[in-house]
Amino acid sequence: MDKYRKVITEPGEVINYRTVHEENPYLRTGVPEKMGFVERLDYTTSVYENGITYNKRAYVYLPYCYDKEDKSRKYNVLYFQHGNTCEPAMFAVGGNKYMFDMLFDSGENDPCIIVFITYYMDPMRDADERIQTGNAEAGDGNTPGIPANYDKEIIKDIIPAVEMKYNTYLEDPSEEGIIATRDHRAFSGYSRGGVWTWSMFNHAFPYFRWFCPTSAGLLCDKPLPMPRGSRPFPRPSDEEVLAYVTAPIKKYPELPFFIYAASGGPMDGAHMRAQLKLITDQDCFSYGTDPKKNNILYSLSDYYHTDYLVPYYFWNYLKILFKL
């Protein structure tokens, strides 16, 4: 595939953009020499306003160089939300883990911690329904009767549980401490998880500097048709999209950010590409690869729609994330 086409714009400059995507060449070389490891992290959350405390789990990928005893080396953290019908162990265990080792084995990308999380309340208990329709109990606004408080779960429960246990930049788990370390925190998601990444941009902007939505456009908090095909897919208007994506920027004009969006071929990302063209035409966005002066980039691959290609997208993200 083509390498990056370096495109730098001034804020508000209109671009005739055909963005491209770089394939990770090391995924074809076999077993990585430098291997990271994964730990399961159990935690509880009670943010859903129904009096229930949920017992949940995340999987934490620690790169090959991570040393629990070396507190002097701090790591940036990338949180990843899977897509519809999937669950957080899909990359953390088994034969897929090596794809994340390959992100760092060559030395081209700086090692970081990757945390695999889930909006499902209990993806293993509800495995049959989750796998068949995706319509398992979830906190991202797609389960009737459960408010879309997943952003609160991430901020109040997941971030402190992860970043106070591992060698990260977070020293104070209060809201103020999490905001103060936002430069070292990214959020990404694929498909339904990509929809949620846009939601995190709108609802959790002060807590993350980096946002990587993949193969999913903005739905502006409109629920997905669950189970699949039960109603028309929501298509927010241009006015709704612009209001949604610019709201946090207007509220926190002093906070820098970077959006790296990506999608597959025309069948995978046509809706997303149209929204990205709309967004990048706004005065508050500058398209390009330098996070010191740009704040949005979009790469287009020819991949079909599947979570298993997420590590290929990460290869592109990590060349830009955390580069300050």
C-alpha cells in the first residue's frame, strides 16, 4: 500500500484529500522477537444509576520492555473498545496477541500500554446473544433502561484501576489528576466501538488528548438498531454532526487534541468519509500529521470490515500518538 501522503493545512483550509494507509510490514515476518504480556484486571462499577454493582474485567497489554519494578519509566496508555458482538479478550489472549507485539518489535513505534475494555456488562454470561446479535446488556446507550454511562465507568473506574496499578503518568486518581495527565492517554474503538470513540470525544474530552475512531462515523448519541436490522440506521444531519464534534472544543478551547480516524474501503467507510470531509472544513480543525500544529488526520485502507484488522490501524496511529 502507499505510504503516508504528507498533507499540512492551516485551520479552516479546504483540502482535496485522498488519504492513504500504511501497512505494517512486520506482521508478515512471523513470530516477534520481543514479546509483551497480558494481565487480566478485575474491577467493579456502579455508575449506571440502577443500584447494581457490576463485576467487570479488562485486559492490559504490557509491552516487552515493561518492568514492574522500574518505576522511573512511565508509559502512555491506549484504551481500545471492540466492535459489536466481540469481547475484550479477542486480542489479549491466544494467537492474535502477536499482532500487538509486532507493533513494537521493530522499534519503529514507541511502546505503550494497551487496555482492552468492553461496554458489555458481562460478555461471557451473555455470550450467545452477544455473538448472534450484539444485543447483550451494555452501557453505551444501546440497551433500553440502561443509561449511556460508559464514559463514567471509564473515567471513574477503569482509568484509576489501570493507571494506578501500572507504571503510567497518573499519580492522583482524582478527576483533576486524570485531566492533568490527558496528554498521555488515547482512546480508540472499532465499528460500534468507533461510534463510542466519537462519544468519548464529545463526553470525555478533558480526560483524553488522542482519539482514534475506526470504521464508524458520528451518530451523535443516537442508538444503534439493536438487534441488528431492527430499525433504520441513524444518519445525523450535517448540522447535528458539526454541533456534536465542535461542542467540546468550544467548551475547552485551551485543551489541545488530535483525532486520527481511519476506515476500510468504500463499503466500509463511505458515511464516515463524508463526515470527515465536513469536519475538516471547519475553522477549528487543521489536517495533517504533526500533532504540534495539526489536530486531525484520516487514513483510508482497502480493508474489509472486521475487528481483526485493528492492529493494522494501530500501526498507523502509533506513528503519531503521544508525539509531543
